[in-house]
Amino acid sequence: MSQERTDYRSAQPRLAYGVALVALALMAPVPATGQSAKKASAGMEGSWSGGGTVSFASGSTERARCRAHYRRAGSASYTLNATCATASGRASQTASVRQVADNRYAGSFYNSEYGISGVISVVLHGRSQTVRLRSDSGSAVISLSR
């Protein structure tokens, strides 16, 4: 049992990072109304990639690389599937976000493989995004672009 607990704890940071990247991809902003909303939303859906830093609850940090794909779930919300890799491994996760202000999104992420969940926030900067994730396992700051 103690070996299983050790394996689970070592996997948590990888999962937290992967979830953070997924959340970032989902946070793409969409204008509220009009033709520009259709134009922007069409541009946000699809594949994004990038990287950043994952900070684990233990205090250690790792660089991460991610690929994410998101789809519109509603007029101001998205779902996301992402896979991220660090030196310690690879993890896939899902997220959902909703628009909370101009160019800003917030929501939650989940990694079913490791049972890790947390909160995510995203800020859109033109064709790039800054994603911040937080869970009991750690946190991450990821930059994604097309």
C-alpha cells in the first residue's frame, strides 16, 4: 500500500500540469455578440500548443510542453482535452471554462487517471493565452499559441 501511495503522489504533479494546459486551451475568449463573436469563436476552436512551468506541492518545479484541443460548449463556454509532458511523465486531462470578463475565463479541470481536480483561469492576448491552474497537488502557468 505504501508503494501505491508513493506512486500516486509522484504522478500528481504531472497530472496537475497536464490539467493546467488543458484549461488554458479552453479559456480562449469569445466576444459576447454580433458577427465578431462568430469570427472569434471559430478562431478559438481547434488545436493549441505551448509550455510553461509546473510547481508541485513538494516545492519542486518542472518545465512542461502541451497540446490542447478545445470545442465550444455554449455561447461563452468551452470544453478542452489536452496532453502535457514533463521530465517525469505524461498526462491527459479535461477542462471546462466560461467567460467571466473580456478576454478572461475561469473554470475547472480534471485528470481521471490520477483523480486530480482544481481551478483554472485564462487570459487571452490576441493569438496567445496565459493559463493559470491550481490544485492541492500544485500549480502551473502555461502559455499557449496557435
